[in-house]
Amino acid sequence: MRVKLRVTLGGRAVEAVALANTGFETDEPQLLVPQVLLARNGVSLEVLGRPLAVEYDTAGGPTLMYVYPKACKVAVIEPDRASSEVEADLVVSLIEKELPMSDAARARGGHSEP
């Protein structure tokens, strides 16, 4: 399922379409963002501080990603309303092309499947 998100980080808000219900399971809310999306929107990671380098198990095998704990706020937006914002870890991928949203982020944002 695709959902439109407003992601606020480093004083900027970016809108993007994310994938929910992908099996991306975490204990805490996380939003995996392609580095290219941040660059395209002029978001500088330097303002977020130093990331943690974490190895994630993916369908393509283990891959290194950069985690900025509690660095963003995420809301699901629809034409007539928006969910409450959820504070989430920003997980930056150098190879990912889409935005999978962790199940914990989706659940805390009050958005569920119809």
C-alpha cells in the first residue's frame, strides 16, 4: 500500500510517497529514505549530526545504512487531513529507491489498512 507522507527533518518538510505493509519491522518507528531523495530536495544531513552505521538484513542480503535516531517527524497526509506526527529514526540508504515505512511508524501514526 502506498501512502503520502510529510517528513520533517532539519527544519525542512518534504512530501514523498512511501510503502506501508512491506514487512519492514522494527521496535521503534523508522523511515528508510533513499539518499538521492534527500539530495534532490536539498536536505543536508550535516544538520542532523553523526549517524550510526548499522547493518540491515534485506532481501538482497546485508547492507550498511546510516541511522539518525529520532531525527524526523512523519505524518501520513491525505487531501483533506493528516495523521498526527510520529517521531522516527531516519534510516538513510545509498542504494534503496523507495521509502519503506516500518510497521511501528505506521501503527503509531494512526494509519491502518481499510
